Amino acid sequence: MATSGNGPLFLKAVNCFGEVKDRFFIVELMKEVINEIGHENIVQIITDNAANCKAAGEIIESQFPHIYWTPCVVHTLNLALKNICSPRNVETNELTYEQCRWIKEVHEEAFAIKKFIMNHNMRLSIFTKFTPLRLFSVADTRFASIIVMLKRLKLIKRGLQAMVISEEWSSYILDDTEKANSVKEYISNDDWWDKVTYILSFTGPIYEMIRACDTDKPLARWAKNNTPLHCLAHSLHPRYYSDAWLIEDSTRCAPHMDGEISQERMKCFRRLFPNDAEYGRVLDEYAMFSMKSGPFEDLTSISKMATMEPKNWWVNFGDQTPFLQTLAFRLLGQPSSSSCAERNWSTYAFIHSLKRNKLTTSRAQDLVYIHNNLRLLSRTSKDDVKIWDVGGDAFDSMEDVGFLEFADLSLDEPDFENDLIIDN
């Protein structure tokens, strides 16, 4: 996938069946695409933070010094969340397992409740009488799936409790009394619900950050990050120099006043501008920008720092600092996650399923290319092509789960989440 401020684009898929996915294999795949697009057009490559991907990213950085490898922010946070909510009892994780296995047990019990209700039409019918909301089937390519399910359970808590004490429930539990009694015990137990509430409360900050970062669009919401590229992008965002932003919180400071960000920014400048003359020029331009002097001392440019979209601000006020303006156009259009690539697995599952397992890899790739890019195109179009987005990203297997509602976590599609397509 290639992505910029204008949105993502599906380039191609590669059949890696039978290949050893080590760092050298990944590097060759990356270099092939880099050469196709042109290395001068690439700012960064984003992957998950698996050891082979990290090693491949380091090799790419050594061969293309102006290209950065960036670990996916959402993938990193999701791994932390999984290690808390679904810890594995392995030798390197024994302490976490001992402290967090109760969370795993609550998760398994919540899943058992969902499965027991949804796997039978009669139980589902009883359930719908007590709540207008449905339980979620969370796609595998969605992050924080455990938290999504627990949040929905808590939302329909009163309906579930009314259901298990109803006459309809009592008259129909005879087909599986043991499971029905277990489900009833969980739902009626206030201590169990207290555990659910506690899990949601202390995982809340991670969950909210995942929701904020799980997007294909440019993101500049973190005050700090430990990669030079993020620090440079933060340093080029006009909002973080505005008085309106700074006075909101007394602990805030402008990027040029932050030691950590300044250190990483200087590393980035030196790497992107190896020529001494250009390096000196960009330092002078940044000094004027950060101090609001020279071409940036105009009252209009200062007043618009807090409210104007950052790339538009640079279009209007950055013409006399061409090095910074060019950097701003490139960096402020970059995402912080590989979410758009994750979604392709759902699209592949929709196109290449058990019922269509004779599709060749080349045919599947062509169909995914057409389907994905038409959907991406539909999000910037105002005509009837919007219908291509009706399925969203929710193309996951529904085997053995009954009738469920899909959980759609992406925050980059609010307009489409509010649209209804009515079939007469």
C-alpha cells in the first residue's frame, strides 16, 4: 500500500507461499517497490515491529538514507493490549501471566456468553426482546477486539440481566442446562461486572490511542515520539507554536523548547540534508519559523497557526522557506500506522474464501486491486460510486457465530458510517 495526504492506494500483492520471510526477502520486496515508485518520492516505510521487519527496515535505511523505517504505532499498542488481556504462559512472560491471567479468564467468559446466545436462533430471538443492540463480531484485522466486546457487553448489561431471569429464558434452557446456568451466573454476578468495568477503565488510555491512530489519514496528535521523523513532523506543525495551544496546558512547550524533540529533529535535518550549505539553510529557515520572525512575523500567519489545516498554512505562508515548506508537504501527509494494509486481509477473505479456493493468486490480486481501489476512490467521490463502500472493511468469516453485528473501529470513515444505502 502507498499512502499520502490524499489517502491510501493499493499497489500490488505478492505470493510468498513457500518463501522464507527473513529480512533479506523482505528487503528485496521493498526495494522492488521503492524502485518502481522512485526512491525520491518515498518518506518512510511502515511495518509492524516484528524482528525480521525491523531488520529489513534498518537495511533499507542504510541503502536509502532519506527513507525512514517506522514501526506501526497501532500494532505496537495492540501488542501491549494483547499481552495484558490475553497473556500467554511462556517462560519469558510468567510474571505478566500471573498478574493478568484473571483478565484472560474474564475475556473467555465474555466470549462464552456471546457464543452461547448467538449460536442458536431461539436464544437469539429471546435476546432481541430485551435489547435493541446486537453483540459484536469483531474482525480479526481490527485492533482491540477484546475491549470492543467487553464495552458492548457492559452497554447491554441490563438487557442481559433481564433476559436470564425471564420466563422465556427459564423455559428454554433445557437443551443445555449446564452452559445456560454458567451464562446466567456470569451475567447475574455483580463481582464479574466489576471486573469488566475495571478492565475497561485501566485499558482505556491504550484503547483511545489505538482508536486515534488506527486511521489512514495523517496524524499529528502525539506531543512526543521516539523516532526522528515523528519529532520533525511535530516540529513542523504550526499549531504547536500557537499561544492558544500552549496556554491550554501549563506543562506544554513549543517543539523548539523541548530538548528531546529538538535532539531528534537535528538528527533528521542532518540526515535529510547531508550538504552543508543546504543544512545551514534549513536551520536558518527553522529558526525563523519557530521564533515567528522574518516571513512568519505577519499577524495573519500567527493567528492562523492554531486553526488552519497545517498543509494549507504552509501553502499560504511558507513560500519564503522552501526547504521547510517542502518537508512540511511531505511529512504532514504521512500516517503513523499500517492500518490500510491490515484491512487488505479482510478484503482477501471476502474474495478468496473456502467456496472460491480455486482462484489463482494473480486473479485474487487483480480482484483485490479493483475492489480496494474502487472503495478508496469512492471515499473522495460524490457520485454513485459511493456504493462500492457499502461493505466497509467487514468481510470476515461468519462460520459458527450466528447472526452478529460487525464492529467497525476505523475513525477515518465517519461520513460513511452515517450514510444509509436503501435498496428499493
